[in-house]
Amino acid sequence: MSVFSDRLVLLRENRGLSQKDVAHEFDVVVRAYQRYEYGEREPQLSTLIRIADFYGVSLDYLAGRTDTP
């Protein structure tokens, strides 16, 4: 797994959300969201920004460029 996918799982689990909940929040199908978490696919920039905003973290944190959310 990549840093991005690891952090995505961690952020989701810390909020007690299911993959289905988060997929719905970001307007993607569950399978597409699962691929983000499994490191099989990366989201479009617009979705990535929504993810960062939703969790209150920076894009650099999601990408593994910093350990500071």
C-alpha cells in the first residue's frame, strides 16, 4: 500500500465510517473508493481536494509529503 492509501484508511477508521459512507460523501461508487484504499487507483484532483477538506488535512499529508495533518 502507498502512504496515501494507508492514510485514507486511517482517517476513515478514526471517524468510524464505512467505505460505503465515505464513497457516498465523495460521490463515487464504493468499488472506486475501495481502489483508492487498496492503492489500485488514485482519485482525480477534485476528489482529492474534497477528501482533504472532509478530513481537515492537507494534500501534502495525504500524499505523504508531511506527517503533519
